[in-house]
Amino acid sequence: MIRQQQFRSWLVLAGMLCVLLVSGRASAQVTLDAIVTANGTLFHYEYSVINGLADDLSIISFGVPQGLPAVQNLAVPLGFLADFDSGLGLVSFLEDTQAFTAGGTFSGFSFDSPFQPGSTLFSVLDVNGSSYEGTTQAPAGAAQTPVPEPSALSLLAAGLLYLPVRFRPRRSRGGNTRLR
């Protein structure tokens, strides 16, 4: 009986691990090309978004150094929006009246920064809620704050909910309680 319960416990844990491994982010079929030019004491960053997905994109974000001078003169093409969160050190390009349509290339996203370029991760969210990652050039010194995946949090919650069930006192056939 105990071996059967242990087997079921291991089977549940193995299933949770499989869910965690399968539900990670997909690699990007989206490219965020950067052209960086030095302009006096500033670097000019010019981006093109190439959407190789079958779905439209909603938002593209990447990290930059925190603080107000990190991103200056943020510009986007007509129909798009851009946001720089100086507290988080995050630049985001968003659709507005124009969309990042499937199979399209979109240029004209730019800003200036006093920070030299370096490789950084960018993340993309499509209109169906799927997320993708890739690398691009952005001002160096970007803090990469890890954000737990929802599947990892679900796995943790399931494991924590299972612990009291697994280790609760059981009644033996003689009526006495025992711990497993």
C-alpha cells in the first residue's frame, strides 16, 4: 500500500515537471533589428520589427538601464505607441491604430541614449497571449529581472497544496494514529 502511494506521488511529481518543461516560452520568430550609430555623446538606436509569426503582435519590450537619462527622444511611426518606464528600465513598443501584422516589417522605432550598446533580451506578446523571446542590441547595463513563469508558480502551488495531504496523520487498522 505504501509503495503504491509512493509510486503515485512520484508519478504526480513527474507529471508536474513535464508540464513545467513543455509550457515554457517559445523562441522568437520575431526579430528586433537594431542599428546603432554614435552621435556625439549619445548613441542613436533605430529598430525594425520583423514579425515572422502567423499572428499579430501586441507589445514588444526590452530592458535598458534605469533612470531618466537612459532613453531620450523616443519616437515611433504613426499608428504605434512607445513607453519608457525609467523605474523599471523598460522600453515597450505597442500597437495603437496600426498593428504589428503577421509577416510584416515595421521600421522607425528609435531613441537616443548615453549608454553604449550591448546584447539584451526582448520579449514579445502576440494578440492571443503567447509570449516569445529573442536578443537585440540595446543600451548596456540593462537589469534583467527574472519573472517567474505562470507554469512555475502553478507547479509550486500544486506542490505546496500536496504536502499537507501527503504527510497528514493516518489511522491504522487498530484505531491508533500514525505518521507516515
